[in-house]
Amino acid sequence: MEFVEVVNQRRSLRSFAPVEVSDAVIKNLAAVAGLAPSCSNKQPWRFVFVRSPAMLERMFATLAPGNANWAKQASLIVAVWSQADLDCRTPDGRDYYQFDTGMASALLMLAATEKNLVAHPIAGFDPQAARQVLALPDGVRVITLIIVGGHTQEISSALADWQVKAEKERSARMAFEAFASIV
Ligand SMILES: Cc1cc2nc3c(=O)[nH]c(=O)nc-3n(C[C@H](O)[C@H](O)[C@H](O)COP(=O)(O)O)c2cc1C
């Protein structure tokens, strides 16, 4: 798939078909994510690939209700975590761990898209509960969960009306002038 095609195909869809995600696929997603740039090459991103049915069940319990309805059909959840001291803090106090982890996560989602997987990031979950389920140490920040599954054109009956609408058409994007300028 051409790069632009991958970027266009990536969408935060919610109608999942079950899919087997092999160790090889997981390692490939991690390898692509790991090629992201980071401040002083600190590579602050950390991923827990949750695939076992028992662990998925425990992660589902951490989801906000508006996500639980669809995300429970996932075949994999990628818990993305980091913490400030894994990355640069500039002398004037700028932390870069979330930025760098976001870049790696974007690459991971594009790599998943290229494999015809849906990779839908969410903030609607309880990060403390997720940290406990994953037995991560105190101080760790679970930044996002990436909900992964195969895609089905058949719209999930579990979706709310607005989610059905979002399934049918890509969310609107700002015009160039609203977020960019040329000087
Ligand atoms: C940090 C972040 C948090 C998000 N949280 C949620 C969420 O809790 N539930 C949800 O359904 N979608 C969530 N999304 C998906 C966005 O709604 C989606 O990316 C946006 O509408 C753009 O649509 P697209 O990804 O299909 O292009 C989140 C996305 C990001 C990047």
C-alpha cells in the first residue's frame, strides 16, 4: 500500500471482526513504532500488547461506558505508557515523553492499518485501573489504549447513533488556514 493510501485508510472505526494477531505481527508493529524519532533518541514509549482473553477481559473493565460497547469486540489492546524521566526535560522545563510516545503510537497505528487492522486510540478509560491490571509501577502514565481488531463493513449493533454516523464517514478536518500558516 502507498503511504498516502495507508494514511487515508487509517480511521478510528468501531465495527470489529475477530482476528488472530500473531507474535510476528505484534513484533512488526513494535519495530515500526520503534523507528520514531525521539529527543536524544531516548525512545520513551512502552507498549503492552494485551492479547490473552483473560487479560483482555480485565482491560475491558477499565473502559469508559461509551467505549466498552464497541471496544469489547477487540482482538488486541495496545496499552501505551511512558513516564517523564524516560525522556528529555529541557532546562526550561519542557517534557517530551508524551510527544515522542505519540509519534511512535502514530507509526504503530499506521503499520496496523497497512495490515488491514483497525487501530483506534482512546482516552476514555481509567488509567489507574489499567496500570494495576498490567502490574505497572506507580508513577507510570498509561497514556492511551489502542483498540485493535479486524474491520467489518457491517456496522456493529452496539454503537450509539453518533458512533454509527462516524462509522459511515470520516470525521471532518479543519481547513489549512485553521491550523497552518505560511510565513
Ligand atoms: C488521544 C485520543 C483519545 C481518543 N479517545 C477516544 C475515546 O475515548 N473514544 C473514542 O471512541 N474515540 C477516541 N479517539 C478517537 C478520535 O475520536 C478520532 O481519532 C477522531 O475523531 C478523528 O477520527 P479518525 O481517527 O477516524 O480520523 C481518541 C483519539 C485520540 C488521538
